[in-house]
Amino acid sequence: MNYEFFLSKEDYRSYSLLKYLEASSNLSESISNIQEELSLSTFLLKKTIDKLKHDLRMFDLEKNFRLTVSEVDIRLEIDGRCSSRALLSRYITDSLSMKMVLAFFQEKYVSIENFAEQHHVSYSVAYKVLQGLKRNLKKYQIFFEKRKLTGNPKNIRLFLYNLFNSTEISFEEVYALPIIIKTEKMLKQLNRFYALSAYEKKKLFHFLAINLLAEQADSLDIARNQLLFFSDVGFYHLKGTLGIESAVFIYKTLSWLYLHDKLDQRYLRKNEDETIERLNDRFIERFEKQFKTLGEETSQLIRSELTKIHFKLLYYTINKSDEFPLDVSFFRQNYPGFYFYLIEYMNELMTECKELLQDKFFLFFSYLLLLINHIPVQLVSEPVKITIDFSYGAAYNQFIKKNLSLYINLNTEVIEAGKTDFPDVIITNRNNLYEEGASQVVVWLDPPRALDWGNLTKILLTIQEEKYRDSKNENQEIDFF
């Protein structure tokens, strides 16, 4: 879920400015473009810049981000130690929306008047915050009633879990001491058997604590088919590790460990979920029909990863698309074969399974990462043929060829100069040696600059995309995003 709606208008403008500059190619942008893209008047832009500088100092982020403003543009300097999400996290943590959610979660909410008085804001401001939360969370069947969160219990747990993990809020601000002590003990036991990163420890702490509270309130539930994934060996091992009697809590924890790649085969049993098997079969059959039959080992690996994707699809129902970036340009540019194949596949799947429409972004990016990680790009795209012909001879040409595989993450094939194969691109340091024709001639300096490698990548990506379109006899991109 995207929690930017927690931010006040002023905080949202400051965060949007930092995020916009961070995403720009040279970490700078003209003032006119910024005003147009962010819909800011001259007055509002100046106010936003002043606030952003102030907040970076206040949150001790000034060493990570430095703004330089001139009459024509704004430049951002970064040290690479954190991203704009650090500012977003702090804004969410300090927001009135967060304080309101905590009041309901902890069942300490009394009334609008009481909340406004406690947090030194007007009644109208507090009322506006509550109405904004109600409006944004209604679509997830989460409501603010009777001084506590009500509605879909599973969505409430996932909403809180994702919210707390996206902020800098401390455990002590969220949970009562007995829950913290019990959760820390469980986490320590789990960490004996499963390697957990710092972020995974934070995530697992919130997961355990929220589910413990739900279990105590007798509102912890689980889908029957979810139980089919885990073996008795896994169940009893985790029961002993956690020291808890609740079977539902144990299966919930097994599910978290499964989705975070912590369980080996001993903990799992053969998938018996018909919906997951159908989606798995459909993906593999369609891929093999389009390209070629996968080897047994690769097919088993793909099926295992698909099962995990579809498990999350079915049993973690709150909007999952926000877990993945919606800016798809990077993937389109760097993996056009996988990208365009999946555009076609997803359009067919959405036509046949309209109930999956709300999760199309989650599925697209999950499938895309699966293919990138486990399928050789040569399987889905025709190679771009390159001839290397520099004036320094074979040894230098070999040096360029070796570096080509390091700098270019694309399906390329180097062919010797003079061979009958016609190259798509000729890389050389010689001017006016090759006439422009079917091959594109790229002239480099000696040795090549980063700029030369960057320009070559753009050329190869364009050629590869054209090859894919030619192979499909299509002139327009299929509409998906």
C-alpha cells in the first residue's frame, strides 16, 4: 500500500520535490520544468524549497542530500547513503494520520475533540485527518468505528504490518511491554534457525507482534488451503521453536518464512491448491509454446517460484502492486524480450481471469523478475550482432569484446569483421571507414568513455526492441500500463 496519503500537503510537496530531483538523469532540473511537473507556482516552489531544506536539517538528512538553487535550476547532491524514502518514512512517522491510526490500534481513541486537544491541532484539522483515513482505507474494507479499527481482519493486519515497516517508529511506541517481551523472545529463537537480515528482523517483529495481538483477541484466521503447503515436520519444529499452542499462529509464521525464502524442502509438502496449479501450468505452457521446452531442472525451479508468487497472490489479499515500482521504463529498456512477452501474456491472462485485474502490476513484476533471474535472455530474443574493428589490432578488439560482456546486459553476439554475417552494429575508432547502410556505425574514442558505453547501450536497446517487434509483426505496443 502507498502511504503517501498520510502526508500533509506541505510534507507531500517537499517529498515530491526531493523524489523528482532524485529521479532526474543529472540530479538537476530546470525550475520551469519542476513547476510544470509538480504544479507549483513560483511562491509555492520557494516555500517548498525552504521547507525541504529545513526538514532535511531537522531529520539529520542534510549530510545525505544537499540542494543548490540558482535562478534557472535546482541541483541535488547525494552521498548515496539513503534515498528520498528516508524523508517519506520520517514524514509518515510524524504525521497526524499515523498518530490517529495508533490511537485506534491501541484502542486509546476517545473522540475527535480529545485527539485534537492531545495533539494541539484544531477540531477541523483532526476531523479532516480522520475523514481522509476513512476515505483511503474504505476500499480495503478497513473502517474506523467504535474507537477501534474494524472490517476485514486480514487486511487490517497487513495494513498495519506494512505501515509500521515503512516508518521509523519504535516498537515501544506501538506495542505494550508484555507483547514486546514475548515477540523478542520468539524472534531470538527463530534467528537461531533462520538467517535474518536487519530489515527482515524488523519485518518479522511487527508480523509476530500484530498476529500475537490478533490471536489474543481471537481474530486470527487463515485460509484452509494455506495449511496444505507445510509439512507436519515443519509445523512441529516451529511449534517447539515458538513455544506457542495456536496452530493458526504457527501456520501464519510458516507462511512468512516461506515467502521470505527461509524454508527448505523438509518444511513443505507438494502443492495441492488447484488455483495455484492452474496458474502455474498456464504460465509454463504458454512460455514453452512461445519459445521452447524448458529442461526438467529449470521447469521445476520455475514452478517452485511460481507457486510462491501465486501463494502470495491468493493469501495476501491487500493491494500488492505498491510493493513494485510502477515506472517500468528501466525494465522495458534493459529486458525488452521479457518485457514485451509479458505484456502480451498479461493481457491474455487479464481477459481470461478478470478477478486478477487488481493484482496485475504485482503479477507482472513478479513474473518479470522470475524470468530475468531464471531464464537465459537468449531464449526469448534474437541477438544483436556486433562487429568490433579498432585500429590497434586483434588484442585491442578482444579487450573491447571482454568489456562488452561486463558493461552490456543484453543478448549480443560478436562476429568477426569480414565474415559473411551482416552485423547490426559496427564499433570502431576509425572515421569514414564504413558507409552508413544496414549496419549502424558507432565511432568511439580511445579508450572508450562512459558516455560511449552509454550511447552504445541505447543503440543496442533500440535495435533489440525493433527485432522483437519485427518478429511479432507488430507496429504498436500492446496497451497494458
